[in-house]
Amino acid sequence: MLVKTMALSQIGGYLKNNRWCKIYYDHTIELDDEDDDWVEKQTKNVDYNKIKEKYAKEMEQDEQDDEDEYETEKAPMTLPQLSIRLGIIIYGELILFPILIQIFSNLFESMDMQKVFATKDIFVLCIFTAFIWTIPLFYMYYNQKATKKIIACCMIGELIRILVYLPSLMKYYNSHEYSIRVFIFFILIDIIRLLILFTFAIHVLKSEQEYTPNPRS
């Protein structure tokens, strides 16, 4: 509910402030014929040219403000700022995914319901990810050289980890202690975990932020 409320608030703020989402409307007052005299009296001394000029100036100012807001581009994030997001992803996954496995442990039970698959394995895999990705994390935070190369090496390391873990996964499968459903859920969880990490890593690799030398050095 909290996440949904936050999402709706963000969408509402976007619709309220976006120049393409504003709604303009005319309020028309309908009067009977017998009220024509009253209308004439009320509008007798009204200077329509001044009103027209006033609203024309306001509309021009609003359009100019909207154009300025639209043309203003958000500055790209620096490597130290990106490193903070990367750290949230890495250590957030280290906490979140083992907890999810524990919560939905009934999906990973063996056929005799005596063992739970993936509890230890997913924690070890998250530890491995946190260990190797801490290196580019500090490189990004301190704006060091070869940051993108190290991130690419970490992505290759994750692919190598999959190949190394594959025999262990096949060993579990050949033991016939777990149903095929257990392995499907485990693979899906690991794919989601890596997809989140790789999506952000690719964003960093495509970033135009480069190493800027420290003036003190």
C-alpha cells in the first residue's frame, strides 16, 4: 500500500506539472432571454480589449515558462552518484532475495518436505555478487580510472559464476529429491536478480561520465 501510494503521488505530480498533461476548459454560463437586460447592465462598462490583452500576456508568459521548463535538461549523474545507486542495488539484493526465499520456502521444499532447496545457495550467490561488485563500487565512488572496464569484468565474472554453479544445480536435479517447479522458481529468481544488476551496469557503461583527475594530485 505504501509503494502504491508513493507511485500514485509521483504520477499525480507528473500529470499536474507536465506541460502536455494540463487541461484547459471554458466555463459557459447559459442565461434565458429574459435575462438579457441584466447581462447588458453587468457588461456595460467592461473593457473587453483590456481583458483580452491581460489574458493574452498571461498565456504568453505561461507558454514561455513551459517552454523553458521543457527545454531544461537534467544534468547527467556523476560516477559517485551512480556508485550510491549501485551500492543500494548490490546490498539490497543481498538482504532481499534470501528473505524472499525464506518467506516462500514452501515453493522450494523437497518432495518429502524435509529439506529446503536454495536457502543456502541463493545467499552464497548474493555474497559472491556483493564481493566482486564492491570493487567497481569504490572505483566509481572515488572517480577512478578504468571504472567501466572493471564493471565489464564483473559482468563477465557473473557469467562465469553461472557456468561454475551449473554442475551443482544439475547434481540437485539428478538427485530427484526436488520437483522441477523448485528449479524453475530458483532460476527465475536468479535471472531477476542479475537482470536488475546488469540493467544498471549497462546504464553505467553507456554513461558519458568519464574519469576526471583530482586537481590536488
